[in-house]
Amino acid sequence: MKPLLLLLAVPLPPQSLEALGPRIEEREIDTPYGPVGPLARRGLPDSASIWIQPYYGLPSRTDPRATLSAAQALGIDQIVACDSVVAVNPVLGPGHPLLITDYIDFTRHQPQTFFEREGTAGLSQAPAVCPRLTDALARILPAAPGGVYLGVDGPRRETAAEARMFRAWGADVLGQNLVPEIALARELGLCFAGLAVVDAISAERPAPPDTADDYSGLEVVVQALSAFLQSLREDSACDCGGRLTRTLPAGRAGPEDQPARPPRA
Ligand SMILES: [Zn+2]
């Protein structure tokens, strides 16, 4: 089976990754947007292997396009991202997992597209995340609710007023690591699913007792990812994405635009 890519933006103890199988290889990838890696590939016999890119507080996260370009270079067409998030939905508490079903982009300093120099282009209507991968995660984590992820730049935390605004917009959690990666992945026609683990409660709510050293919620995530990999039986991505197949001059969207489908592997 083709390997997946895991963008790991949760502070897991390194030994917990053993649950995903032994380390098979390690690579560094040069991309037009900068170097990526080292990425390590892990896997167990009879299940998909997974390239792991640590993504937590990465100082080199200057251009998210590098990450997606590296995924392409590795022949990856399925990405799962795990992020530590701030809960703005009051039913969520520290350690709670959440499956990302949609997102809001509130980033302001990130490249938003691979095609910005080539003018506008028609994107087909595609779901925000891959329904197949998200359903597979939901079967492994039946108690995890689905929710809306709002991407912010950081590094500062949200103010209480912003937390109220984000909640009013329909956001459930805030994070700094999945946007615009999620949109860039869809631009390339890659399947993308997101899993969030609540690390903190938003600024408008009283702080819970300190759980800084409690990895219990995160251990659940590693076990879930291991089961998730073993549950994947199909050898290729689905055609859920909205790959950009061509570009048009700026400001012109032709009436002949048709929904684009990624080529089958
Ligand atoms: Zn898909």
C-alpha cells in the first residue's frame, strides 16, 4: 500500500510512536519552497506505512507549501494531521479528541495557494476534508465529535473577545498548524483528514486544573492512528479532492469550467 503522511503537531513522547511500527527509513526532501524533514517512515506488516513530519512549534514552518511539495515528492496522496488545539466550544475539555469536519481560515500571513503567480483558477467544489478518511477515523474514535477548526497565525493566544467571536462564527477549536495546509492539500488533489486534541480552554473561560504533563489524551491518539492505519485496505486515494487542473488569466473564469477530478493512480 502507498504510505500516508502524518503531520504531527501534538507533543507526543517519541517512544509512543513505536505503536505505529518500527522506523523503516528517514528522508530529507528539498522542495522549491525550502527543505522538509527529516521525515521518518514507520509501519507494521500488512498495513499502510506512514511518513511522520513533526509539526509542533516548528520554526521552519515558514512556507506550508514545502510540506505539501514534499508529500508529492514522496508519492503520498493521503494526509492525516493531528493538532493540539484551543477549545472555544464549551462542551470540550482538555484531552478531548475532535474530528475536523470543516474549517475557517483566519490566517493572514500564510501563502494560500500554489497558483498565486499564475492567476486565478477554477477550483471544483470539494468537501473541506476527505469524507472517506474522516469516516475511517470516526470508526476508530466513535466518541470523538466532529467539529469546525479555525486556523490562526499565532504565536499569541486569542483574546477573550476573539474567542467569543470565533465561537459565534461556528468554530469549535482554534489551531495554528492545519491551515492553510488543508487547503493546499486539496489544491493538489490530496485526501486530507484532521484530528484535534484539546490542549487548552479558550481565553473567555476559566482555566481548568493544570494538565501540562498529562499525555493520556495523546496516547489515545497514537493508539487510534495505529488502528486507523490497519483499517485502511484500499490502495489509493479517493477522488474527493478539488485538484486544480489548469489555470486561467487573472480575473477570468471561463464558462467552460468543469469540476476537476484528480487523475487515478
Ligand atoms: Zn479522499
